[in-house]
Amino acid sequence: MGLLLCKWLFPVWLLGYHPFYVSVTEIKHNAAAKSLEVSNRIFYDDLERGIKNQYHVNFDIMKPANRPQVDSLISKYIQSHFSVTVDGRNVSLKYLGYQIEEDAAWCFFEGANVPAAKKVQVKTDILYAEHKEQINMLHVIVNGNRKSTKLDYPNTIADINF
């Protein structure tokens, strides 16, 4: 019985596997700075695998031997799978960095010159090539008003109106 209980309690993420595939993105309009603040929370093992498969490189996201190279790969990967349009205008996102927290990589971006936001369109297919079960949750905050949605494979576009 004790062995069964230990097996049941053993966290599967220690084996590099978790039973669900989800990312969470928060996009916040900062009216004072006229910018978008974007954070993507992605399981770090899935993100690392996705980057390795797309770019055929080898690296360790947890203990990078070359942090600038890993930053560049993360920025390139996310920007090739994620974009934001505000009021019909594509927002150029500047990569700010990433940090690991528990089992996730938090990746941060900022979009400048966004004075207002009435319609936010998000396009994302982050990790769709890795997992057909991937769910990408989206939270958009404008003037303190938060709207949320999710995109399941194969859906890639969400339109959020304020």
C-alpha cells in the first residue's frame, strides 16, 4: 500500500511529463505609458522542446551555458508564434527576458506606442506543433477591464473588444 501511495503522489513533472498542455498569456494596456505589457507563462520543458524542434539547437533553459543565445531563441520562437494587433495596427513586441518559476518559464515583452485599445486581436499557435492538446489561455486588460478567452488547436485567432 505504501509503495502504491508513493507512486500516486510522485509528481509526474519530475519525469518531464505533465498531463495537460497549457500556456497563459496576459496582455495589459498601460494607458500612462501608452504601451502593452505582455507576459507568457509556458511550461519550460515544452517551450525548450518546441524551440529545439523548430531550430534544431541544443540548450538547457534551466541552466543556460549561453544566456544571450537562449534569450534570442525564446524571443524568436515566441514572436514567430504570437502576435498582437490593436485597433487594426500590428504591435511590435520587444523581448524583455524570461525567468523560471516552478515548472514554468515566464517570458516578458513590451509593445510601445499604443495610446488606446478598443479592439485587440491575438494570433497564437504557441506549441501547436508539439501538442495537438495545447490550450492557449488569453487574458487582456484594458482600463482595468479584464476579458479572457482560450484558443484550442487548431484555432489561432482571438478578437477581444473593449
